[in-house]
Amino acid sequence: MPRTPKREKRRANLNCNNCGHQFVAPAWHAEIVLSDVPGPVGWVPEADTGATSPNCGSRAVGVR
């Protein structure tokens, strides 16, 4: 049975969808796990990064 991937905050290049400001900040990432490979293969940013724009305060932030 596959295990649930871990989550952790890692630095990412982000872009505010509200004001267009580009910045680097910690964002939630989930590990990539394959059933036939022991340990994590890599990390991928989640859709909800948990970050806010330092320019306008919006939570509508995506990975660039």
C-alpha cells in the first residue's frame, strides 16, 4: 500500500495573480513518491502555496 506523501515548506519563485509582483518565498511542496523506488524522487509545489504577496497581501499566488 502506497504511503501518503510528506509536505514541507521550501523556497519557490512565486507570482501574484492579483498585482503581478514576482517574489521568492517559502511555499508548500509535496514529495513525489513512486511505488517501485525507495524514498522521495523529488518535490513539486502544491496548488495552494500558503504564501501571500508582500506587495498587495493577496493569497492569489502561483508558482512561476
